[in-house]
Amino acid sequence: MTSPAETVEQLLHQQRTLEDVGEPLHRTTFVVVDLETTGTSPDRAGITEIGAVKTRGGEVIGEFQTLIDPGSPIPPFIVALTGITDAMVVAAPRIEEVLPSFLEFLGDAVLVAHNAPFDTGFLRAACRAHGYRWPGNQVVDTVTLARRATTKEEAPNKKLSTLARVFGTVVEPNHRALEDARATSEILHRMLERVAAFGITHREDLEALRNPMPERIRKKASMADRVPAKPGVYVFRGPRGERLYVGTSKNLRSRVKSYFTTGEQRRSVRDMLELAVDVDTVVCATELEANVREVRLIAEHRPRYNRRSARPERTPWVRITDERYPRLAVSRAVTGPEGSLGPMRSASDARLAIEAVQSALGVRTCTTRLPITPRANARACLLKDLGACAAPCVLGAESGYDATAAAMRSALHEDPSPVVSALARQIAERAEALDYERAAELRDGVSAVVDGAMRAQRLASLTRCSIVAVRRDGDVWDVAAFRRGTLAGSARVGEKVWDAADRLRGLTAALDVDDDVLVEERELVARWIEDPRTRLLYVDGEWSSPVAGAGRHARWVEARRADRDARPLTRREAG
């Protein structure tokens, strides 16, 4: 039997890969900006001058400078410091007139400033006040950079004038925006030459300047040197070759390197990096293939530091027990028993669903396996007296419990509407009585039933067919083939999409897929196929959902989700 993973391997040599997407610093565009203002607070002061220098590869490719009317008198001490007077700005444009041209000049470059929070604070406030969206460019603060690139002996403080002296800049800072920006630009490139020794050589590494990694971890950055700058899956290994962590990235080299050069705050990841001695990579044709490989590797090897490495065989389902007078129970398995509800999102959701069906249909709650003929001394529980159970424990076949069991099977296998309708009435009654807490509990039960049924019907539909679909990604196309809800192969092509689709269809037509396909993989496949950007090319078999299925009641799931999103997380939920 050929596994889906082996089929993917067979296709890899036929697939076109993405171009390297890492950006070395010598190709990075920087815009160094400096502002002169009437004070220190963006709320109470205005900008009087903007100066900016655009560079790439150490060469100046553009400059921007303008005086600005701050809309208020310039304080005398600011005039003495900058030399900018009220007379100089009386005919100057206001900041709202300057912002469009400055933001266009900035583009998507890395924004650099000396004491960047000051300059970006004024620019953000101006954008906010005049209805412009702040572009969110990556920001480098040369004060922070100087703490990494200079010693206390050569630069006792990190003032712009001090750094200009240390690096011997051609332009001397003089509290005028353009001159200060030119000096800062010179200092920036001198310092970048120094920090290259710390592994900061690409644009993605600049984040490390704000929160550097310990030296012992940063030295491991050489692991990334032999990693391809292509999309795929990476696996960190420990000293005994054990798999510590599995992840995916569109640029493997950049992502792996970022672990050692950026200020990683997660304690578990830092612990993992302390142990890591090597990294393996698998280049993938498409992002979907990388995500599927990640899921399979995590399930197979259960890496210690992957939070998602919980056992797939512990996935909760709601099943109907196999006995004369069946009841509902929580079952745990990779795939649920035939006709079961789920996969459920959690064991608590499974219990909520069981309680909802029991309350709505009168399904027995006792866990005893009942004999076909009741014992002579059998006694019923309180639910019989309340009319909430037909009590097959004492009445046997004459109890009418067979009708309850049939309704239970129909609700789980076909249409949960009877459960929804019964509980909707109870919810309305509780709400009318101002018992909102109980109403919310019942609502959550309905949501759990509907959500479990929707997921069961959605994933079951994938197991009845084979699909070849395509999605555009820029100038290329991602083509993927699926069989019984599992990824059988994928390719990335720039042309001849139908040829790629036919090839994948032919290779996967005879593929024998195991029944125990990971639920998480089927969920990934379903989301990819159902995405509005995806187009179906071939559907062999039947891919459908019942008209009278659980999807009609999706509003209950959405209501519960909206309620959960609106309230603060508890400590347990946050963890």
C-alpha cells in the first residue's frame, strides 16, 4: 500500500518551488527619519520639521525635507535649540498636507530613528488625528542598536552627537531634521557592519535588536546556514536525536535563524533551544502540504515542546452504546465509531452534548448495562417519576424506550432538529424566568450537539470522494489532490494547471487510504477546500452535506462563540 506521504514524495521532484524570500540587509530599504517639534508630548506639541533619508545598500537613493506649521507659537527654548522660528514656518504646510507625501516616501521600508518612540509617537498621533492609517512599518531604534554595537568606554552615552563622534560621520548633527537624519543614516550603516558578527544579516534579524538572545543560544544560529530558504517543515533535534519541536514556514532558513536571533519570550521555546543540537527540514511544494506534514509528524513523534502533540487517540467522540437499551457515552479514538457525534472540541463539550440529548429526548442517564428482561427487584430512579425517562430498567421493552433510542440515533446520524427544538423551548422558559445562567448552560449544550453534528457530517462527506482542487497564490497556482479526506499530493505550477491536475488525479486514483486518518488533517483539508479562493477541478464520488443536516442550526454555535469571545478569559481558559 502506498501512503499519502509516499505519494507526496513521488511528486516532489515534479513540483516547482518558491524563490528564496529572505532579504539580506544590503538589499533592505531603510528610511531614516528625524523630527523637530515644539515639545515632547504628541498631545500638546506639534511638528515643525520632517527630514528623512532613504538608503539601500549604504547608498542614498532619496531625501525628504519640509518645514511644517505647528499651528501654535514655537517656544523660545525650542527656537534657541533648533533655530526654527515662527517666521520660518508661517507659510509652511500643515502636517495633514505633508503626511500623504511622507507616507508615500516611506513606503514599506524599515523606519529608522534615533530614540524611535519619540518620532514614531508624533507621526502616529498625526496620522490618528487626521484620519490616516499608520502603515505599521518595521522600526529600528538606533539608540537600542548602539547598546549592542558600542561599548561604554567608547560611547558612555548613546546621544546622537556622541555616536557621530565615535563613528566619525561626515555630517554633524545640529538639531535640524534633515542633517540629523543624514548623520543617523551614517551611524546606522556603521553599526550594522558591527552587529553582523552577531548573526544580524537579514531584515528578519532586526527584531533581535530589541530583545537579544543569550550568547549561548545565539551561537547556535549556524544551524540555519545549511537550511534552504524555501517553504516546508523544520524539526529541531536534541542531543540523542530526539525530535524536540516541529514547525512550518514559508522560508525555512529565515524562520530557523529567527529562533536564535530574536528575543523569544516563551519559556518552553527557550528551553527547547537550549537542548537543540541540529535541525532537519523537508521542502514542500505548497503551504498546505507543509501544514499536513507538520500534523503527521507531531502525531507520529509527539515532540516534547509542541503544544499540539496531545495524543490523537484521545480525541473525544459521542457514541451510542451497543446494547438492548442504548445510552450515550464518551469514546476516545483517532476516528470515532460509525455514526458517532464529533470529533468534539473537548471532553467537556462531549459531556455537554450528552446532557443536552438526554434532557431533550429522555435518553437514560444511568451507566448500568441493563438486561433485556428487567430483574424482579429492579427499581427506577427519580427520572421515571419526573417523566424524564421511560425507565427500561423496570419496564423493559414495554417502556417504549425503543422510540427514544430511534430518536437518539436520528439526532446523531441525521438531523439534530428535535434536540434543538426541545431545548430552545427550555431556554426561552429559563430566560423568561430571568434564569440566564441556566439558559446559557442549555444554549451551550445545543451548541455542542450542533457543532459535533456539523463536524461529523462535514468530515464524513470528504471520505466518500476524491477531489482535485486549485488555488491561486500570486503568479502561481497551488494544485492539490485529496482522497477520503487526506492529502494525497500537491504541486505548485506557473502554467499548465490542468496538466498538473490530471497527473495528480492519475497518481492518487488507486491510492489506498487507511481509515485512521488524523482528524486534524481532515480539518485542514476541509478548510482548504471550502475556502472561497479554492476552485474545484475534479470531484470523483459524492461530496455533499444533507439539506436537513446540522448546518441549519449553525447560529447556536456562532452565538456561543460570540459570547465566549466577548467575555474575559479565565485563568484555565487562557492556559
